[in-house]
Amino acid sequence: MLLLFTTLAQLKDWSPTTAAGVINPNGGCLVDGVPTLKCAEIVFGNLLFMSSALIILVLFVMFVIGAFNYLTSFGNAEKIKKAQGTFRFALIGFGLFISAFLILKTIDIIFLGNQGKIFNFEIPAP
């Protein structure tokens, strides 16, 4: 599991050159091997992506546990109520996750002209 997140942490390229030795057009965040403030946007973007993946994984596990508890309740009212509670909290979490995305997308459309800049974390150059 840890290997999955360490692999996903490399979403954006850190170095100014690609693997083939070609200069990266985005510039990377390292200057002579020293991290700059530009690395903060890469770290923040990677953390946001990893947290979104973790939220989706947890919601999936909650749905699976709720379904398993519901199927193995055998008509026991207490176990059915517990399974329904798990489903309820999973749906609430899913609703909050989707609504946060939709709110950010709405802000992007209304105030930023639908340029998609709200999901790109870039520190503007002075």
C-alpha cells in the first residue's frame, strides 16, 4: 500500500530535465539540485491527489463492508440497522466529496472563466 502512494507522489516532474535529458518545458522545481519555492506547489498538488485517492478507497471499503454486513445479517434487525448506518455514512461522505468538487468547479466557471486554473496549483512568477 505504501508503495502505491510513493509511486503516485510523483505526479509532476521535480527535475528541470526529463528522463531522456531533454529540458522540461515546465521548468521543474530544482535549481542546481536545490529545491525552490516552486516545489511547494508540486507537493501540495501531489498531496491533494493522494488524499482524493484515499477518500475514494475508504468510501469503496465502506460500501463493501456495509453490503457484507447487510447480506450476512440474516434478518437480524440490529445488524441491518448497523449496515444501513454504514451505507448512510458512506453516502454522506460521497456526497461531501462530490459537492466539494462541484463547488470548486462552479467557482472556476463563474469567477475564473472556466480556465481550469483552480485545479492547477501554480505559484506565479514575480
